[in-house]
Amino acid sequence: MTDPLADVANLPGVSGAVDEARSAVDRLLGHRVLRRRSAEVSTESALRGARASAVLEGSSVTLDELRTTENPADPVVQGSLRVSAELGSLAETWRRAPRQALARMHVLAAADAVDSASLGRPRTDDGPVQDVLGLGEPPSPSEVAARLDALSGLLTGGTKAPALVVAAIVHGELLTLRPFGWGDGLIARAAQRLTLVARGLDPKSLVAPEVGHLELADGYGDALRAYGTGTPEGVAQWIAHCSAAVAAAARDSQAICEAFMRG
């Protein structure tokens, strides 16, 4: 039985990037603050992740504004917050029924932005598709349907590939496909984080990869376009970018721990 994700993990440069990110996460998980305050770190990480994802989706919201505004008007911010708040409860669904979890994430992300009949449903026509990152023409609805089925099969079929590789492929596929047309970036980044939780790398959701992607935003679009070429070199470039984003996010969460220690 073939294991395509394991083959991807063996691409040149991938192993080193993945090992570096895993080491950064392991250093975070060993922080003594987490013995007593892991829930608080997770909550702060979720807020930072929601804000970072909203900014990557075109919002200008600041962290201070999120802390002080009870009901933000921007639908991107509202959607990002809703997805982040419910992510933990979707882990089991993500393991056994990824398409169902994606539909739920779209309902959360786009509730204030699209017609209710379209919520949770992959696009079926040639209507407008957001292209915040300048990725170009999206795949056709028929290609989207086929590749979502393939992705779901990969996720439920078992693989020996590291969680970081699986999460990067999930993120890259979803943003390349833009399956819903609105909020796809919010969903793709949340799905990356959800994969790291569901596959045991970060079971308490302490790391916000979205924060790392924002820190490395100058290379985010280029790395996604490289992934979209489908070449081994392009896919490896994308996985290296995602690994670097996770490492940066782990350092950010470590800084949260240090701030809690200082009181």
C-alpha cells in the first residue's frame, strides 16, 4: 500500500525543516508554566492565532482591538474568532470525517459574509473566488471536488508522515483549491493547526501556526505558489515554510509562558 505523504516527507530539505520545528515545539511543551497554566497559554495562543489569520486574510485588526472590542464589525475578524473558538471541539471529527469538519469551519468563518444556502458547501459554479494572496485562477469546481475527496482519503487512510508534513499539505491544498470562495485562508490555516492537534504534535493547541505565517508573511504567497506548481521542489519549499512558521509560533508561545512567569 502506497503512502504518498511519507514520500513527500522524504523530499530533499524537508526532514531538516521538520526536525527544527518539532524541536521548537518540544522546547515549548517542556516549559514549567504549562504544568499549571496550559489552558491560559492555549487561550492566549488562540486569540493571537485568530488575529494573525484575520490579518493574513486582509484585515487590519490589532491584538489590543481584539481584547477590547466585544463584537468586531469586520466579518473576517468575526469569522476568524469563531473558527478559533470551536477548533478544539473539531479534533475528533477531523480525524474521522475531514469533509464534515471543513464544512463546519466554513459555516463558522463565513456566517456574516455569504448567503446561508452556500455555508458549508464547496463552490459549484464559476462565481467570484477571493484571492487575497494573488494565487491566480482557482481550480474548477470539479477539480476541487476530486482533490477534496483525495485529501480526505489521505487523512483518514493512515500515513507514517510526520504531523508537520500532513498539516502543511492540508494547508497548501486548501488554499490552492479555495474550495468555498470566501474565507478559505481562515479555514486552511485553522486546518493546519487542527491537524497538529489531532495528530498529537500539539495536543493542547498551544502553538498558533497562523502567528508564524504572519511573521513570515513576505514569503507566504511565494511558498504557496511554489506548492501550486506540484513539483517536488515547490512542495518541499512550502513544507519548509510551514515548518519555519510552526517554529516561529512555538517561540511566540514560549514568550507567552515567560510573560506568565513574570506575572
